[in-house]
Amino acid sequence: MPPTSRAKDRFRLVLVATGVAIVAIPVIIATIVLVPRRYLDSIFSKWGRFTLVTIFFAAYCVKT
């Protein structure tokens, strides 16, 4: 049985979320390594919020 259009859309969204993660993870690691220690608390909170919102958005897209 061929995949439905809904399954294809869901696969595309998961593929895009995976691509974003593949790009974002090295950027986050580079930020942690290259930024002076005194700025890390601010950066961690911003990346944490970005990650949380991205996860909720990807879950919402897959659900709908």
C-alpha cells in the first residue's frame, strides 16, 4: 500500500526538523566553546528557549 499524503507531509516535517538540528547542534557547540565564560549564562538561556520553542513547534507541525 503506497504512503498517504499525510504520511509524506509528516516525513517531510521530520526531515526538516532533523536538518535544522544537524545545523543547530554544531553552532551551539561552537558558541559554547568560543564565547568567553562570563557570557555563557545569557547564551545558555537564549539557546534553551530557542530549543524549547523549536521542539514544541516541530511537535505541533507533526501533530497537525
